[in-house]
Amino acid sequence: MAEFFTEIQLPQQKHYNNHSIHFPLILSPTFNFSFIDAIKSHKKWLDSRLHSAGAILFRDFPVSTAADFNDVVEAFGYEEFPYVGGAAPRSSVVGRVPEFPSKLFFYCEVEPKTGGETPIVLSHIIYERMKEKHPEFVQELEEHGLMYIRVLGEGDNPASPIGRGWKSTFLTDDKSVAEKRAAKLGMKLEWLEDGVKTIMGPIPAIKYNESRQRKVWFNSMVAAYTGWEDDRNDPVKAVTFGDGRPLPAEVVYDCLKILEEESVAIPWKKGDVLLIDNWAVLHSRRSFDPPRRVLASLCK
């Protein structure tokens, strides 16, 4: 154990490989020191712990403002990743077009009164459990991938879980620029009278993680099928097999059950920093009683 960091355990954690892997790994400071200097001098060690655990929660470190959080992210030295084309309304976006981030940081600036956790789950565990229980379905996913269909209005709709309008999704009010940016994401656009239909796919639903040499569940199938609902979108039509066939509802809901069984949701505490390896871990967000302010930073 690096001298600056003490590993602590919380009742919400999961344990895998005969308890050799604690998920997530939770680190707190051994004594008073510069957190930023410790990150820089132990970067290799932290990277290797992230690789084995999939996620690290840093708790009780002196991270009290958004600026402190920014210093933490910069100390890790990963390249920043702009957020364009995503579904969830976010307060800060930058103007380049991504594929997907490999690392995610979350920082709890204001802890919620109740709820508001960020559940995390190991994606290879979901793949293994789904393959064991629904081998034919998983084979279909591996062969055909998934297609995601979303209808966006012009402006944002904060009441909707997928409420970004096309202008803020593509960071432009020019349709031809939106089309170019969508194309870079592998997304087709069909313009409607009062918005646009976005068609993403077919894209892989399962990926092979080279560095860990295993297959991972790498998709938003359950989130789309159970949650992409508003006055423009029917979630059942929001995601299909890559060849356009509808998904079997009972399998999707069984996958939701497996995700819930395997997920870890540690209540946020002010100052918490959660670092996730996006290749290893899926995340979501639980509903909450305001106030809640959790900042995110996406890295390549």
C-alpha cells in the first residue's frame, strides 16, 4: 500500500475473486499531505489499482471546490474529453466530437439530502451472467449489435431524462454542421417538422477489453429501453437489435435485474472523488432530493 493512502471498506462494496478484489477500491488519506503531489508521485500505482478494481473512490481528501476537483483531474494527466452527442442534460459542454471516454471522474460538491447515488457495476460480470442465462440473446447482440433511436426537439427539455435538444447536443444551430458532427459519431439524422430523429448504429453492444483480455457489456440497452421516455420518445422503440428487430422485453428486464443485483451504490459524501475506468465499469444515477451537485470530467 502506498504510504499516503489507506484502503478502507464500506458495507456497500462488492467482493470478487475470493475477496481479493474490492469493488470499488476505497482510499482515504493516511495523514495530512498534498493530495495533488501524492497523485503525481503515485500515478503508476493508482493506475494499476484502477486496472485491477475498475473504480476508485477517494474519500476524506481535501477536495472542497470545483477548482480543487479540476486540480485532481489534471494531476492524473489524462487527456480531457469533450461531451458532445450525449443524451443526459449536463451543465457544461465543450465543442469537439468524441467517441467514448476511457476514464470518468465524478466529484460530489454538494451531497444530496437523500438518494442521488451513482451506482456502478463491473461490465464483465454483467456479460458473464447474461451469457450464462441468455446465451442466444447474447449471441444475437454479438452478431448484430444495437441501434439507438432518439427524437430531439430544438431546445432542451429539463423535465425529460434525455432532454437535450439537437442544438445543445451538437453545439450548433446550423443543421448542416449538426449533420457533420452526427456523422463523426456514426449517427444519422432525419429532420422532422419540430426536431430531428437521430439513429445511432448498428454499433457493438459487447466489446473485447484488450488490456484485461475479456469481453465486457458495453451498451446503454437497459437505460434506453426502460428510461428514454418523454413526449417525443417511446423507450421500447428507442433501442433495437442492429438489424432493426425489437428486443425481447423479458430479457431486457432480466438484464436490469442482474444490473441491480451486481451494482454498488455508495451514498455520496461531500468531497468524494470517484474515478471510473469506462472499459471496466458501467454507471447510472439514482433519483434524489435536491440539493445535489456532482460534477463530472471525461477523459480519453
